[in-house]
Amino acid sequence: MAEPDHCFICYFAIGLLQVVNALVSEELKMSLRVVAIAIEVIILMAMIYCFFLGLKLTLSDLGLQPRYDRFLKLVLTTLGIFILTFFIAHLILFYPGIIP
Amino acid sequence: MQRSYVTIEGKSRGYYLLVTLLGLGSVLLLVGFIVSYLKGQQVWGVSNIIPWGQLIIFYIYFIGLSAGAIIISSLSYVLKWDFYKPITRLAVFMGILLMLGAMFFVFVDLGRPEKFWRLFAYYFLNNMTSMFVINSIFYVVYMTLMVFYLWLIFENKKRWAAIVGTLDVIWAISVHMGTGAIFGLIGNREIFFSPIKPFEFLAAALTSGTSLIILTTLGTFKFTGRNIHKDLILSLGNLLSWLIYVLLVLVFVDKMTHFYFPGRDPVLYLFAGNYWWLFWLFQIGMGILIPLCLLIHPRTKRTMKGVSFASLSVMIGVFGERAALVLPGTAYPQHFFPGFIEGMWGKPEIFPITVWESLLCLGIVSYIALLFVLGLKFLEILPAREGEDMAALEGSNPLLKASG
């Protein structure tokens, strides 16, 4: 099988990563991973928030009266906390290293 | 007379203390989940030999309680016995929460809960001979029906509530019989395998559900200062005694059928093996004999204390019954090729009770209890106290909350 052609930019990027890898300490790599996980958790939770808000608005459109709002908000908030916990656990376990 | 329902004020010190305690209990679920997810299921008591542990015991227990609560709720809306109306909303609300709790248990038990969607990926195009697939359809429709049923009751749409309630009760029966069939149709686990198992599950669900309704009614009515109608509790106690008779007959027939055949070793293991105490002390003693004695004795059957003790005994006993099914049923070795390969090392196993699995269970129970307590504050579930009726009718306005 023929070797895939790599352009100059690919070689440059790989070389740059190897240089950074040699220079950066293990602690910094770990810190970068934590920052990346935090950013991803924020993005995912924003999506979940939008989904739950959409659900709440849909229920309102279907005729759910405002007197149920507080309980619904409470249930969705607690479920959101569980989902947040899941995302944190999942990303801690499976998120790849930022620098190879 | 139009009965009115109110929220509780929920501003007392006791209420805040209860919410705080249950909130802290719910945090255990988060901590337990993170530890279990990062370390894997090795921190639980489950193993290759006993693959189902505490979480599955709680799961089938909660499904039973939910189905039992929904069936009891049908007494007023479906069978039109207005006598039971004060507890209908409570029963349906608890049915929803308990089912949610059951789903939490099974969700966490997956180990990798993010893969749950695979069960629903093709829905009815899945392998429809699998009891797990059939039950997943049962559960989704059951949850939807219950929420819709409660909403119709809240909105006082009686005719529709009766129709949806009837459908929900039929579905609740199917749900719990389906859960029983998960166990009853596993041919290689002799303690599980039984065509009677779905019916036994249903009878146990009804007894534990009725007991839970009795205890919750007594607890919430007492702590919110409402009059407890003694006749209502005694009537539920009477119903409970008949349900226990049915359960007794089904357990007797099931065990005797297993006992009749020459290959009776598994049932002998259940009776006299490592877990004999689960069967005799909990399932038979606390689940059947003690409550029956309390409910047929002329003195205790007419007192609220007697009925509540019987209910508590049934609650513990039916939990023991679930444990007496799951643990010995999986601990007993399977005969893959009799005489050649006898299950995992060919010997019964002991299930260890581990901290993280127990904390997870405690966390889920706390979370469901927390939702129940908060639900009393935000939803009109309890009947108004005497003299509160007018306030309660205005209670549909969220700004005018009656005190509780």
C-alpha cells in the first residue's frame, strides 16, 4: 500500500508538536487537559441547558400551566446536575491528552 | 362535594432539615457514581458469578412499588370509589417518582450509562424476543402515561383521567409482569425459572405498593397536621391482607413446583443454603406471616398501629423477597454441560455488600425522597385540611398558597 502523501504543513505541525512535547512539563500537560475538559463540559452543559429550556417551552406551548413551572424547573435542575456529574466522570476517564 | 387539594407551605424548621438531609443523601449518589465510573464495577459486590447486585434488587423493588401505587390509585378514578380519593394524587405522584428511581438504578447498573440509547436505537425493530427490549418499550410508555394521568387529575379532567387511568393500570400490570418475565424466562437459572414468576411479581408489587401508600399517607398526613381517616387506613389494611393471601398461594405453588422435580437442588439451596435467612426470615416471615398475623388478629387489625406495623413488615419483607430472588438465583452455579462444566467453578458464591454500591443505592433513594418532599411543596397533592377548602380552591393561583 502506498504511503499517504503528507504536505509540508502536516510535517511542520507534527514537528512543532514534538518540540512542544519535549519542552512542556508533565504538570503543564495535565493542566492543559483539565482546562480542555472544563471547556468541553461548559459547551456540553450549554447544549443540555438549551435542550431542557426547549423542553420546558414546548410543554408551555402544549398548555402546561405556570403553576407547574417551579417543580419542573427543580426536576430539570437536579437532572442537569446528574448529567454534569456524568460528563465530568466520562471526560476525566476518556478525554485524550492535549499534547501527544 | 368537590374535594380540594393544596400545597404545603414548607417553611418549618423540620421541613428544611428534612430537605437538607435528603439533599446531602443525594450528593452521595453523585460521589458514588463518579467513583464507580472511574474505578469500574469492581468497587461493587457484583462479579462474573453474581452479575446482579444491590442496584438490581432496588430496581425491581421500585418497579413493584410504582406499579402497586398506580394500581391502588385506580380505586378512585377507574373504579369510582370516592372513598379513596384523598390518596389518589399521592399514589400517582409516588408511582412516577418510584419509576424514575427504578430507571436510575438500572441506568447506573449499566456501568457505562451513556450506552443506554442502544436499547432504543431501533425500538420495535430490535430483537423482540428479548425481554429487555420488550420491557424498555413498556417502561417508556408507562412513564408517559403516568405523567399524563397525573396532569389530567391535576386539571380535574375526570372523564379523561378515568380513561387514561384505566390504560395506565393495564400498562402497570404489564410493566411489572414484564419485569417478572425477565427473571421467570431465564431457563438456566433454576431459582428464577418459572411461568408463575410474572404473577408472583405482580402480587408482591400490589402488597408492597399498598403498604407504601398506607405508610406514606400516615406519615405525610401526620406531619402536615391533617386528619387521618381511620376507616381509609383500615380498609387498605383489609385489602392488604387479601393481597398477602394471593402472594402466599403463588409463592407456595412456585416453590412446591420446583421442589417436586428430581432436580431440586437449586430450591434446596434457596431453603437451606447461604441465603436461607433471606427467604425464611424476610420473604416468608416479614413479608407474609407477621403481617398476616397482625391483619387477621381481631385486636390489631382494627388499630392504625397494627395496620402500620403490618405495612412496614411487608415493605421490608418484599425487599427481602427481591433479594431472595436475585442473590441466591445468581449465586447458585449454572449447569452448562452437566458433569463437565458446572457454572463458575461449580460452587455457590457469596455476594459481598460493598460501600460504594450501598452509597449509590442510598443516594438514589434519598433523591427520590427529596423529589417527593419538594413535590408536596410545589404541587397540589395533599387534600386540604378541614376549613382550608376555600383557600385551596384559590390555591390554583400560585400567589395564594394555603398553609400546610
